[in-house]
Amino acid sequence: MGETGFQLDDRRDDAIAVVRRLRESGHTAYFAGGCVRDMLLGLEPKDYDIATDAEPGRVRQLFSNTQAVGAAFGVILVRQRKSVIEVATFRTDLAYKDGRRPEGVVFTTAEEDAKRRDFTINGMFFDPIENKVIDYVGGQADLKNKLLRAIGEPNHRFEEDHLRLLRAIRFAARFGLAIESETLTAVHRHASELQRISPERVGEEVRLMLTPATRTSAYNGLRKLGLLQVIFRFVRRQQAGMVRVFDSLAPGKDIPFGLALAGALVSSRWQGRNDAANQELFSKTVAQQFCQAMRQALKISNEESEDLFGTLEGVGSLLNHDAPTVAQKKRFLARPTSSLSRALMHSVMMTNFRAERIATLLRELETLEKTEFAPPPLITGDDLTAAGLQPGPLFKRVLHQVYDAQLEDRVKTKQEAMEMAMKLASEI
């Protein structure tokens, strides 16, 4: 039960109440789409969508609290107690002209509605009153056989909506399904058309694919079917087959999108045994290029961009020095992206790139993490001003060196720190 006292089961009860109201008013109404798939897989649906033969105006008559978010496409949001439930009229779609949405819809039967959906596992209905599945497209058999299959002719499905190319790989990875052969061929054939979809929508799908524990399967699917090079088309010098960095990135765990992109991008440019080229991937310049490319291709958020940059540049702050000092390692630990950089370093180590050095660094960082690695500075700019120094670029250099000395226990008191600061100021 959450803070509001609202339980997950309440969503189902509220959805059943909406179905019951529609049925008592003379209409057909079922649970539809992803919630049916999830129930058959034994998973807790995130929400319950309803499909009905009641047209939008009729739905609004039957329920007092509604919102017409997509009435032209037959979609009404119904508020039932604390739940907001999507109620859609059975429909078939008119022609798709932009590779994303139909020009319009025609209201129709449940069977025709099922046939216009993307994949058989998402095309089933469930009658919660009679507790039975209504399956016009063979979704139950495909779930049993662990297959992802497009409904109808696969090329037609992907020509209608190019985003389905990504959804195919995401669903296959998430649920451990093999993509049926004709559907697989069609995904590969239409891969280049993904460029027609807005970066925001592509980013949303890639985010859902690459952050869960199933991301390796999704990444490999993107790579093998030619979608990875479309998504990362703004990244220079891609390598088709080097995926080991990504494969060993925090296995079995969900991760932030910035870390996932860092692993994917490093993998896409990994140069085999070329250590010099690989080390360049963690430079500040390349990290900035990666961030710019992902803002262009996926419209990643500022926070995700900061995670991506910090992850890559943080690795470089250690690996691009022959022997990082104690102060450099402690400063690294104080970074907000330190844990992300360490996860990436571990996956890089698994490719045998500087494996011994990285292993040593990770052990040293683990030991330092148990200490007070980010103490408050003993002195500040105000202390330097009070001592008669003029504020300016000098302050930053002096304070940086004094703080390094503090991190390495070379100065332990404010007096010692001030003495060092004044000496440095006279020499710089």
C-alpha cells in the first residue's frame, strides 16, 4: 500500500467497475493490450486499458469524470475513484502518411480492432466479468511458444508505424521472446525508416530498452538488425561487432540511462586491442561529442547528459593519468557520477583493456570510500581575502592545491593550510 493508501489491486477493481458499467449499459467492454499480456505472463500490469464498442460521446455520457484526450481516435480517460483508466472505442485505422499515426479511424468490432494492433502478444482482450481471454490473433499460442510476431503482414505493420521497429526489440528482450522470422526480416528491412521518427519518441523507447536488466538482449537486437547505427548515426567511427563493454555492464541490474548510453557508445567505438584509441574515448572532448550526439539523436535530458558526460570523463580522470594521486582518487569519489564511472571501468576491464591497472584502481577506490574522502576544506576564499590576498584566478589554483594537500594529509589544520596557501600565493 502506498502513501495514499491506494493498493495496486485497486486499479484492477476500478477497471472492472468501468467494464461492468459499460456492460450494464448494453455495451461490449474488455481489458485490452498490454495488461492482458502481463496477466497471462503472471506479471502485475502497470495499468488497465479498456476497449469497448461504446463511442466516445457515449462513454462521456456514462461516466461523470472524463477527459477527451484523443476523442478523434476514440480515446477517453475515465476517472474511477483514484484510478485514471483509458477507454478506447474498437477501431480500425485509416492510412498512415507520416510513419507514426493514422489520418483517422473508423469505429468497428473487437476482432477488427485486434487486427490493427502491432504484435499478437499485445492484440488480446480479456473479459474480467466472465474471466476469459478473447484472442483473435493467436497471441496466447505465441506467448506459450515465446515468439514475438507482427499481426498480419509484418512489412505493412512497420510501414504504418516505424516506432514499432524499436518496440519489437524491446518486447522481445523484456519478455525473453524470439522474433518470428518474417517479423525479424521486416524489422531489418525497414531499419533506416526509424530516422523519420522524432528524436523524443526514439529516445523514450531506447530508454525503456537499455536501462532494465534485460538491456544486453535489447542492445544486441538493435545491433544485429541494423537499428543501432541509425540511432547512433551522429557518432563517428562506429564498430559493428565490438559489444563486450556493453555486455558486461552491471549485469542483472537496472541502471541509469546515462550509464547505459556511455556503455553503448563506448562499445560502438571500441577499437579492439588499440589501447591508445580506446583511451581516447574517455577524454573530455569525446565525452562532449557523445553528449552532443545523444542530445541530437535522442533528446536526452540535462540530467542524463550530465550522467553520460560524468561517467565517461570520470573514467578518463583516472585512466588518462599514469598514476593518479590519492587526492585525484578522492576527488573522483566525490563526483556524483563516481559509481557510474566505476561500473563502466569494471565492464571495460572485462575486455582485458588495462585489466590489472583497473582492478587495482577499483580496490583502492573501495578502500578510500570507507574513509572521509570529501571533508570540508580547511580554508576558503574568504580566509584568503581576510589574509590580504586579492580575489582572482589565483584563488582557485591556491585553494585547489591546498585542498589536495588536505586530502593527502599533508596539511591537517587551518593554520597549516593558511601557511601553505600564503607560500603558494607568493610563488605563483
